[in-house]
Amino acid sequence: MTVLRYNVTVIGGGPAGLAAALSAAKEGAEVLLIEREARLGGILKQCIHDGFGLVRFGEKLSGPEYAHRFIEQLPNPNITLSMLTFVTKIEKQSDGFVITMVSKDGIRDIFTKSLVLASGCRERTSRQIGIHGRHCAGIFTAGTAQYYTNILGKMPTKRCVILGSGDIGLIMARRLTLEGAEVVGVYEAKPTASGLMRNVYQCLEDFNIPLYTSKTVTRVFGEGRLCAVEVSDVDACMTPIPGTEKIIECDALILSVGLIPENELAESIGLPMDYRTKGPVTDQNSMTMVNGVFCCGNALHVNDLVDYVSESGEAAGRAAAGYLQKKRSFAELKADDSFLYIVPQMISLTERKEPVTVYFRSKTERGKTRLTVTVDGSEIYKKSYSQLRPPEMERIEIDFKGMQIRPDSRICFALAEVD
Amino acid sequence: MSYIAALNKRLNVLYDGKVFAAEENGCLHLKGELSDWQDIVRAGLISVNPRKYIGLVNEIRLTGAQIPAVKLPKSADNTLEGARPDVLVIGGGIIGCSIARELKRYKMDVMIAEKEHDVAMHASGRNDGMVHPGVDLRRGQLKKKYNDIGNRMFKTVCAELGVPFRYVGQYLCFTSVWKKPLIAAAPLYWKAMNVPAEYVNRRNLKKREPNLSPQISCAVFFPMAGIVCPYGLTIAFAENAVNNGAKLCLDTAVLAMEVENGKIQSVLTNRGRVYPKLVINAAGVFSEDIAKLAHDHFFSIHPRRGTNIIFDKKAAYQVRTIASSMGTLDKKSGHSKGGGIVSTVDGNLLVGPDAIETYERENFETTAESIRNITDKQKRTSPHLDNRDIITYFTGIRAATYEEDFIISFGKFTSNLIHAAGIQSPGVTAAPAIASDIAKMAADYLGAAKNEQFDPIRVPIPMPVSMPQEKRDALIQKDENYGVIVCRCEEVSRGEILDALRRPVPCDTVDGVKRRVRAGMGRCQGGFCGPLVTQIIAGELDIPLEQVRKNKDDSNIVFGNNKEAL
């Protein structure tokens, strides 16, 4: 059998992958888009609430509507679609990659010059945050509960406690309430909510769902199905305080305790990872530290707005289509401890493209703050914020045009209080 | 002074006159009441004397707390009423299932009664899967006898049953520098004990297991240590037994026995009264209850809880074999469970277990404290262990007797009864050897002839992920379901899940599927594949989604259609 050849292969048909495939095709590349599920759209398929697309389309769309804006651009003569297909192996060769994939048709290899990883993220589980007690039915991640409710139309709970105030948790609090379930409360171990403020207002306050901060679930009870959870106050280090335990009767514990980029494929080809984003280290062209491998969307770092996921996919697709097999040299973007992370972590000096889009999150909740960027000690960019919150990602554009940047240049990002 | 008199004097001092010992029919009985379970266990451990007595029966009552009753299946019917099997095996753990398979080598009707909804639901499914070389066993113990024989049967048994198994070897690590000469000589002792062993110095250890703690000065290597998936093996035993004609009755609990003239006349279950010629007690932590029902109460079980932790495959580089450290052995309790780090057949690291005495025989809770203690302890062997790589943890409960040995014998007072009781570590290793002996005992007792039709081979569920590419492709060409990946973390296909639902031992739960094909065993813990597996089960069994369960009664996953379910 002849091995099919593509310019660009995109792994993942969610918002990042769709945008990447479409933009690469627009540049004239022969694109293969691989999706492991039966339908395109990724997690958007189950996000039937609105609020998607405000930045990009100036409209409030539901998840499926937002995805449709991209899916309707298919079929595209430059895009080959491979659905219900699972990538099992990526092998690097001198001029590209051999991808092994499994589908109903069997197992086959294809060759691609460049590769875009758009595999999204997964949810942190109850075990990863150390939930103890009986291992009964009725413990769901918010995304799984959302799948049951919105895709299958089945109630995962009648009365639940939600742990974690991530966006999906807040949205599921409202969603389950609308379906008639009772949400006893949303418990958050941190002193503030982890999700967007708009979701705190629209999903909790408007529905009189209480948010309890600095409290966590310490134990679950139940033989077959969960029948109660124990909640405790936590101290400043988020360690439960003995003696503050309270038992709440419920039939489910729904977790919204963080998302982790899915990068097992990336790790299998030895991409250097950023421990802060849990995604690969990339340059301003979304290229990882392995030539020809690009990464975008939530696989790169967890975004709070899909609009930015699409933007990141488009940039990666475009760059992958124009990828030339050139050796790169880099300068590192250094972010001080006041940042949770910044993306990209590197700028390539070989393929300069201006301006450079930088996404970042502050590590802590901050009031009036000034962001400054310096190159070898001289300030090249500054911006003031009235407030910064870790749940809200910020996006800036920096123009390095005309600047002498060498691999050993010190490009530093810093946040400082403003009086 | 007689042993009893001296013992009573001691118990009197220790427990303020609340406990006393008495001899009954050659057994040592402890009576009285105490408010602390740890004291009750300690009294048993102080009093036990296997040389003088048939067994120790600890009847000290616990005051101030209720020992939970046996959890019984909810269902009841009459489907077994009047059944007359030659042998009734009570318990569908690895012991019961391996015995049932061995019994089928002879011409007998075999029935297995298991109170849970699947096999291997207690200790057999909740241990570290280590096939022990027998490092800490002593001559004269049944544990030693059956471990030695069982260990060497594993390759053949697992090949017959299509169960992955490897002799990976175990490093027993030492930090002491001044004891080095002693340790270097120690392999001679083990070799004399029929346990192959080899001294490994620091330099060679560094080559063979480069990621262990630099504090370790040397190790002893036991090449006969192996790893197996213990519930996978139990399921395989059960399937092969069923394929050879054994009748496996799940959700079937023994409630009572009619005993006359030292013989069990009938056994009452929640599915009717059964009239077996011979009963085999393989009931794990409940084997004492069964012995009592059979009027053959000569031993006691003091359950011992242990938790194990599973680490992500990403951590697997840290230990390629099995590693444990000397000095992590629990000196207080004296028994072996220092735990260790095991590289599993599935490519994860398994770390643990700990050992805690408990009166709750079915409380499989995990606690933050156990996890902390286990990781703190094992980090001394493998310092790179990182709690962020933990994907799950589970608790099992060992069925220890006060003699701390297996009981493999006919009843002492009831003749048509064989005990396979007190089976704790190394129960998995010993299972094939125990089963073979007990089957011989049963065949002799019943005068059963060889079953020429017995087929020891079990064809396992195909595992496409570990197949060469051409073979995997051919499988998918035959059935496209093997090409649809449902569990992305463990790369499990729809075809395998359908297979799990269609095997000789029925499975209709999400956990049942998970234990057979690993869907949901990975790092997302079923977050993605849970709803898909649930749908496949509902489709295959033609039941509504809300009737699909996680593992047992009342463990449904969803409640019904949106808005209607309230």
C-alpha cells in the first residue's frame, strides 16, 4: 500500500484543530484532519450554553453554533477528514513524520511534513486531588456530568455538591438547576472563585446557588451510589482543618478542579514541556522545540475563551503550512514569579514575525498592576491593568521590530503594583 | 504451670480481668470483652499457640462499636433450590476460582457461590499482584510450601489461561554500610531455603535500576519474583472453570447450613437450598463465618487492611522490576507487609501496601493518611515518586488468622468440608498449588475419576494495542469494532468492550468492563470513556442507560431522562 503524503496533519477536530486545518488549507497546504470521535467540534458539542464567540464574531453563540461556523466551511478540497480515527504513534523522520492511526478501516501509516497538535485537555480527577472514602458511583468530573446531561439527556444527579469553581463547574451548577436538580453548593478550596466572574454572576448568583470558598470535600460516603460528602474548612495552605467537618447528604459529587493539556503524544516524541502550562514549549509561530511540530488551543495551555483557542489554531495552521525545514535559533521570554505562565516561552530569531502575540495569567489576584517587558534592561513595552485574576487570561501584542535580539538577550516580563 | 494458666495470668494483668482463655475441643478460645479492637487483636496474637492447639478462636466481644454485618446481595430467588452438586465452593476469589478449575480436572459437578456481582471483588482484586519469591517465609509454614510450588507453576498456568505474567525479579534494598558483608552472605541462606537469590552491589544496582535512592548501599535480587494482574487471573480461572462445566453463581450468598452427625446436609443460600456432597470454604475474610455455620469453628480471622497506589505510566521508568527496602518492614506487627514498588504488567507503577488491623471486613475506604504514609515510606526506595503522578488508589482487606498461616485441611469436626482459609499474602502466588492439592483431596473424598475432557486452555480477549501492526490490522478487517478506540488513555477498542460483555463469566457493569479490558484504568479515570462504556453496556444488554451500574446494587450512574427523573 502506498503511504499517503500530506503537508500538514492536524490531530484533533475541536475548535483549535478546525481553525488550524482551515487556515492551513487557505494557505494552499494539503491537510489531513484527524478526529477520534464520530463528530467534529470537540468539547463544544456538549457546551449548549451561550457566550461563545463574543470576541471573534461579536455575538453570543452556543458551543455547537460556534463550532458550526467552522464546520460549515467543510468540505474543503484541501482538507482530508479522517473521523473516528485514533493516532497511536508518531515517528520522526528526517523530512517529516510518519503517523500511525487506527480506525474502522484498519491500521495505517501516513507521512506528513508538519504536524499540528490540537488534542485539547482533560479534567483533573477525584483521585488527583486526593478525594477519599468509598469509591462509589456518583463522582463525576463536570465535563462528564455535562456529557450525560447535554448529549445523552440523562440526569447524573438529583442533589449534588460541586467541588471547584472552574468554569465548567459553574456552568453545570446552572445547567443541573435548570433540569430540576438541587445544587447544594459550590465548594472552592481557594479563597476566591477559579472561574470567570461573569460565570459566577450568571450561573450562581442569578440562581441563588451558594459559593463556599476556603472549603473542600474531604471524604465521600456510599456503598453503591454516593449518599453524602464531608466538607471541611481549609487553612491558607489549603489543608483541611480538623474539627470543621460537616456532612452533606447528596447523590453526586461533581468536580471542576482544573484542566490538564493532553500531551501524551507530544511527550512520546520528546517535546520539551513547560511545567507551568503543562503544554509544550513553543515559539511565536506556535512551533514546539521539535522542528515541524506545532501546538495550539488547550493542548498548548488551558484557555478560558474559545475565541482565543481558534486564534491560536489559526496561527498554528498558517505557520505549519508555511513551514520550511530550517534550523532555528531562539531567545527565551523570561516571566518572573508573579506570572502563572506566559505563552510562547521562546521567540524564534530565524522566522521573525511581528507583532508577537503573548498570552499570560498572573499567579495571584492583583489590583492595579503594570506589566513591563524589557530587553537587556531597557523597557520596550508596558501596559497597565486595573486588576488581574488568574482565571482570566490576558493577551498582548509586542512588536520587536528593529530590535537587536540575540539568543542570549534577556527578554524579561514583570508585573508590579501601581500606587 | 500449664500454658493456659500462665496465659490467663498474663491476660488478667494486661486486660484488667476482662479477658480469659479456655480450651474447648482442642482449640484455644479467648473470651471476654474489650473496647479497643487493637487490644482484641493483640490478645489473640499473644495467646496463639499452634503447637499446642488446633487453632485460636478469638471470641472477645468488641464493646462500644458495632461490627458491621456481612453485606448480602439484595436479590433472592429459588433458582438453585434442590441443586445437588458434588462440590460447592464458597467464595469466588482467586482461591475459589482456581479450586473450581482444578476440580474440573475430575468428573464432578462443581458449583461456586459468590455473594458479589463479579469474581475477585475482595482481596483477590485488591492487592499488588506480586508473585512472591518467598523472601520472608519460614520452613514449616503452609505459606512456604504452597508459595514455593505455586511460584514455579505460574508460567504454565498463565500461558494456559492467556494471562500476562513475567518473572521480573525483586530487589530487596539495604542502606546499611556496615552490614554489607552480612548481606553479601545472605543469598546462601535463601538458596538453602529454595529461594534463588543474588547479591548486587551498589554499582551493579545502579546499572540495573538506575533510579533508586542513592542512599541504598546494596541489594539482594530474587529472580523468581513475578507480577500478574490478580483480578485478571481470577477472572481467567473462573472463565476456564465455567468453560469446563463449573456453575458460577454470582450474587449468591450462603446464609445457613444444616449440619448433622458431623456432616453438612444442606446449605441455604438466597437462591434456594443446595445439597452438596462436599463444601469448600474459600470465603476469604468470611471463612470464619462459614466455619461457624459448618460447626467447624477452630480459627479466627483478624482482617488487615492495606492500601495500594497506582502511578501513571509516565512514572514507570523509576522501577522496572519490584523494589522494596529493608527497614521499611513494619517492626511492630512483625509480619511482612513492608510493601514495595511494583512495575505492573500493564506498565504502571504500583506502590504499597500498608497494614492496619480492622474489624470492618468490607470497608474499602481509602484515607489521606494511608496515602501519605505509603508515599513517604516508598520515597526512601524511589525518591522520584511524585504524588502528582498518582492516578488512583484502592484498599483491600487480608484474611489473616492468628497463626498467620494458611489453613488447607478437611474440617476438624465436620467431615465433608475442606477449608482454604486464612489466605492472605502470598495467596495469589500460592493459589495454583493450593487449588491442585485441594482438588486431589476432593477427588479422593468423592472417589471421582479423571475428566478426560478437561481443557486447560482459555482464549483471552484480544488486546489490539499490544499486537504487531499486521495482526492488529487483520483483526480490524475481520471486525471493525476493534478499530474504534473508546478508552483513549489505555487505547481500548469497542470490540474488546463488547467481548468483555460476552464472556463465559457474565459482566454487565462499568467496573466489570474496566477489570476485563482496562477501559477507564488510565489517567483520566473514565472521564471520557465512562459515558461511552455505559452506552455500550446499555446497548448490548438492551436496557435503559439508568439501569447500567458501576459495580453492584444501587450503583447506577444516571437517574433517568432530564426533568423526568425527579
